[in-house]
Amino acid sequence: MKIVVKKGEITEFRTEAVIVPCFEGRRELQGKVKLLDKKSGGLIKQIIGAGDFAGKLFELSVRYTGGIIPAKRIVLVGVGKKADFTTEKLRGAFATAARCVRSLKIKGFSTSLDFIFSNRPRDGIARAVVEGVSLGLYQYTSFKTIDRDKIRAIKKFTIIEENEKAYNIIRAAAKEAEIISCAVCFARDMVSAPGNEMTPTDMAHEARKIAKRRNVKLKVLNETEMNKIGMSAFLGVARGSEEPAKFIILEYRGGKKSDPPVALVGKGLTFDSGGISIKPSEKMDEMKSDMAGGAAVMGAIMAAADLSLKVNAVGLIPATENLPGGRAYKPGDILKSLSGQTIEVLSTDAEGRLILADALTYAGRFKPAAIIDLATLTGACVIALGDHVTGMMGTDDRLKHKIQDAANATDEKVWELPLWEDYHELIKSDVADYKNHGGRPGGAITAAAFLSKFVGKYPWVHLDIAGPAWLTRDKPYIPKGASGVGVRLMVQFLKDWQKRSKN
């Protein structure tokens, strides 16, 4: 879909449909809405006056103009009460309206930010509108062959602005939001792909596409190279699969050469059967999504490069399958990690923390300013926080606060869980340094406690995205399935980090 910002007057713009957001309970029309109503012969006032539309959140009403104005249709969408307005609701409203327009079998539509947002910062409103439309229209149709010609898609979305100063602000904000949304959809595509089409090798191929961008370098370690440097925890997990493991290293250098990078580490289990500690068959198909952390990291590096952010960042993705083959690692095995510390395996279904252990240790080679890992790590985090919130744990309060700020700005919610010393006792092993499973109580926290042993001295935060990475029902701008969670959060974090680097 092409996103365009044009100079002009929305009431004079020829379009298949114009989206008009409306607050709930506002019978008196104002500004551009009032002008559009006047030009259309009082059509909007008639709809509201008849009680057909009240402006409730995500409420829709479509009316044909009969040629009175250049727009063929007016699509009213509710954004709820003005006192309760948020950019998150705005994203959802425009996503809802965009899908409605798509169902009408038309190829393009338009809007104006002047309808009800003339007194609000234009950049934030523009970003929310573009994100809502772009992310709300997402479809994963790569493997659809029957009736493919019936798949509907919007080709063009236009924002109309007549004010010169506002036009430049909106155009820049819309372009930024389009870039970030493309990165989110890139991650969604990767996570949605079936395990036979998104192997560790395929992930490395996707990384090569990102590496074609300016200031991005790629290095992929194979199993021989990983074995040579001692990544035995990672390779222990990989042993059960015929698919070769890959350690993907994406470096983006947009900042000063002397600035230490931010290291983003993403879990890349392209399929997780649980290994010998095999999972129940029900919903095992969803375990193709166990590489959502790796996909988010790749999407964040992609967006950082496309936005030319003035930061240095490195993305580290340990990619493998976890299968119960004849060479698979077993409960009771002891693995030696890259750090030199030993790990007793109690469950082969606690594999994510093993591959992350070596990746986190490897991150130290870059002498990073901070390390952040994203992983669909534990079902325990889903039990604790549900499907809509990322669990956050870490060793550095300032880093956690920066991530919380980014979460507030993007509405990708995070919630901190404690990482007290008591939990660390639960991962101590009788026969090795640590064990890879601390039991069911506090499972998300003991998993993070385990990871903390491999970070070294660097500021570190762990983000458990097991809940929001894969949704079983639609949200306003997130169709069910892969959400792409973490991409917008990390891009916002890097944007904020860029400001720090300038000071």
C-alpha cells in the first residue's frame, strides 16, 4: 500500500472514501467536519441526528454522497469520548475503518487530520493514523492459492493537509510510521511462516536482505564455528534437528564510531516441539512462533537502518529447531556454556534460555552500553500477565525506565516482575553450576534469573513476550496470529537512545 501526504482541501479532494473520525456525544460539528457536512448537504448531521451513529469507540457508518462532493463515500468512525481519547484508540479506530473500506472492494481512501485533531501535535497523530491503517490492514496470504483473485487489498491511503507548516510535519511523521509499520509486518511475516518455510537457514536469508541496507553488516556463524568458540549450550539444543543451527549477527552502525552499541538479543526457535520433554500435540503448530523474539530484533535493526537512526546497535539471533531426534540432548545432560559455566538440563522444553545464555555471553564481545533480550520464553509469564503484556525483568533500573518510557509511547505494554535473590536459589544445581528449570512457581522469574548469570557486567533487561507474540483473537490493529510485538517498542527505545547519544 502506498501512503501519500498531499496538499489540498479535503472537501474538494476526489476519493473513493473519506474517513471521518468523530468523538462520542458531540452533536455540534466543528472545523473540517462542519465544513464537510455543509458541502455534502448536511449528510453527517443527518446520520448523527437520526441516531444511526453516536461516535462510540470503533463504531462505523458508511454513507454515499451521491456526487454532491468529490468523495464518493463518507466513512464515520467513532473514537470514543474526548476525555478518554488516546493515540492507541486512534490506531484502533483507523484500523477498523480501513478494514471496512477494504470490504467495500475499493482500492484507496483518504482522511484529514483537521477533522477533530487540529489542536493536537500533528506528528503523533499522523504516526498513530498511519500505524493503525498499515498494521490493521495486514494479511498473511503467502500460501493461499484457491480464490487468490478474491483477496482484497488497499493500494493507496492519502492524508490531505492544506497548511504548509503542518504538511511538512505530517509528511515526515507519516514516512517514519510507514517505515516502522513495514518492519512490524516483516516480523509478522516471519513469525507467520510455517516451520518448513522458516528454518534457521531461512532466517539467515532474511537477515541478508536487511544487510543490503546502508551501515548494516551481517555475519552468520555455522555449527562448526560455534563449536570452535564453545557455544555448547546453544548447540546442545540444536543436536536433535537435521536443520543446521545459525547464529545471526546483524550490526547497524549509525552512531559515532566510539559509541558502544545497544545489543538486542532475540530468541530464534523456528520450531519448538519441546524436544524429548515433548509438548502436548494440541496447539503445537503455534510453536513456529517461538522465533518471534528473533524476528522482532531483525525488524528493529531493519527500521533503525531505514530511519538512519544515529545509534549503534547489534542484533544477535540464535536460530535453531528443538526436536527429539536420535542425537537430541536429554534430561540429566550437563552442557558447558560459552561463558564456561555449566548447566544441568532438567527439561529439554526449557531450551530458549540455553540458546540465549550463549547469545548473551557473546553480546559481551561488543562491549555494549546495554543488552536487551526478547523471547517467547515462558508459559508462566502468560499465566501471570495474560496475552497483552510483556514481562520485564532486569539488572539496571535506568534501562528498565527507558524501556517503560518507550512502552508508554508505543502502547506496547510492559510490566516489571521482581528479580530478587530468593529466586536465584531455585536455579542452583547439585551437580552443575545451574539448572535450566527452577520449577513451576515463579517460572518466568526463575527463567530470567537463569539468564542473568550469562550477561556479565553489562546493564541488561529481559523481555518475555510469550503472551503478546501470538494472538488467538483479533485486536483493533493486530489481526489474530503473529503480532510483531517488540519492533515498535525497540525502535522507540533506539530513537530515545539516539537523543542520549547526541548529548
